[in-house]
Amino acid sequence: MERFKIPYGVDESGELVPAEFAKTGSQYKCPNCLELLIHRSGDVRTKHFAHPPESNCSLESILHITAKRMIHHAIMENARGQKTISLKTSCANCSSDLLKELPPGTFSKAAVEVKAGDYVCDVIAYRDETPRLAIEVFNTHKVGSEKSVSLPIHWIEITAEAAIDNPYLWVPTQAAIKESCCNSCQTHVKQIVEVADRFDIDRNVYSPLKDANSSTYIADIETCFKCNMEIPVFWWRGVPFCQTEPSDPKPKTIKRRYSKQWGGSYWANTCANCNVIQGDNHLYLFDGAPFEGMPLSHHTYSGKGHINLRSGASATSEFMKVVRRNLYVP
Ligand SMILES: [Zn+2]
Ligand SMILES: [Zn+2]
Ligand SMILES: [Zn+2]
């Protein structure tokens, strides 16, 4: 069989030892098959363990078991108050990279090969005796779709190579964990709720997250061009220039209004303070609009612009041009 380099061996006390720290004269076993390994000690870069030529052990299995043990070890160090683990995710609102720090003491213990529901998980991290997070090591088998929906706890999948390289930095290839926002989105979300509360908008009818699936109405803040107040404004499926009444319960500031500029009536945001219509161009279409990038409806409009839209991404930019050319009077 092909000879491969084994990065870690198991010493006499059962600990994993990297090949570069192996002591001459000590014996090291394979983490997978527990056979005695040969220690190759050239210069530091080429130091490694190897199986005797007649072995049937597989590198895949060795990497998998080594990764599991290293993750287990990292969680135990965290539980003993020694190590921070970093978990890379992305902001649920703006999708920017997010490095979540799990400070020492986040977990209370770890266990390998534990059953969760119908499945055996590679490693489980506990908090107060409760399984909190399953860590699946992706080597040759990704977490299948069936397992991914039926695992009863939060889980992440990381590659064996990445775990061995740095067991304190978890960069998931798949995950089902609690969503979180970056600091600036958290601040903004708080502001949105504050402004909406100020005008008594029911918190149950909107979401402050820019996720079209999180709620029928998505809220943001705009400054009213008329009275200069910070006011809540909303996106829903059907904007811009929505002709059909949006579904109830809806924020009380969404009203059917006539727009001279647009040349017709549509369901629009109005100022919660002075009641004036807030133009859809400014809310959804122009560069830097609060809801820029949210899905737009592509129906045919009956205003004096007589805009027929194509569907897809090009429709938006086409629409922008038409709106700028015909409708927007600065
Ligand atoms: Zn082996
Ligand atoms: Zn963000
Ligand atoms: Zn106003």
C-alpha cells in the first residue's frame, strides 16, 4: 500500500503528540489502528510518523479520528477555563464575516461519538450537562441532508484538515446554528425598533432584519423629507408602486395614496409624524435607498410612466433608468 505521512501519534499516556515534538526513544501508536508507528525525523518540516509497510490502515480514518480527538481536546480546554474557541459565521443581516468568540468556560465538557436523536455525532460540546453543539468532521462524508434536518441540536461541520491545523478556529463548511448579527447591524436593528416603538408600530407585524423571508414587512428608518423626523418605513412583496392592498395586519403607516409625481395611486409608506407620502423611489430604487437590494415586484405599472418591466436582475436597473428619466423631479 501507499505510504503516507501521519501528523500525530499517540504516546504512552494516550495523548496525541505532533510528529515534530516526538521524543526519540519513546513509542507512538497510530490514533486509528493503535499499531506502533515509525518516527521519521529529518528536518522539522519533514518529521512525521508512518506505518510499517504491511499496514492496512487508511489515512482518511487517521485524519478523521485525529481531528475528532483534537476538537474534543480543544473543548475540554475551553471547559477548564483555558482556551477561547473562535467560530466563523456570517451576519444574518448583511452577510459579512463574523468571528464569534466562545470564551473560556463556554462549554462544560465534550464527548466523542454520542447519540443525538437517531444519529451518532462525532463530537458534542456540552454546557451544564446539556448537549449544546455537535461538531461533525467532514472527511469523505459530508453531513447528509437527512441528518442535517433531523439533528435535534445545533451543529457545525468542519473539515478534518482544518480541525487538525487549528482546533481552536472553527470554520464550518455547513452549519445549523443560532443566527447572529454583526455589531453594526445589531445597533441598527435596535434603532429601527426604537423608532418604530416611538410611533407605536406593533412589533409583531414587522422584522428589522433584511431577510425577505423573516416577515411580511421588513422595517428600516428614513428621515421624512417634509418634517425631518426619523420615521419607520417598510418593505413588503409587491413594492414598488404596489397596486394591490398589502396583507393585514400591516403597519398603520402603509396607506393607499395618490402621487402627483408618479401619476397614480399606490400603497405607500407615509410619515408616522406628518402623514406625508414617502416616495417609493427613495425607499427602494435609488442608490443608498434603505431597502436597496431587497426583492422588487416586476408587474406592469399603470402610472403615467407606463413602465413594462422585464423580470430578473436587469429589470431593476432598467426600471431605475426609466424612473430617473421620466419620474424623478429633483
Ligand atoms: Zn493506523
Ligand atoms: Zn451585519
Ligand atoms: Zn414627516
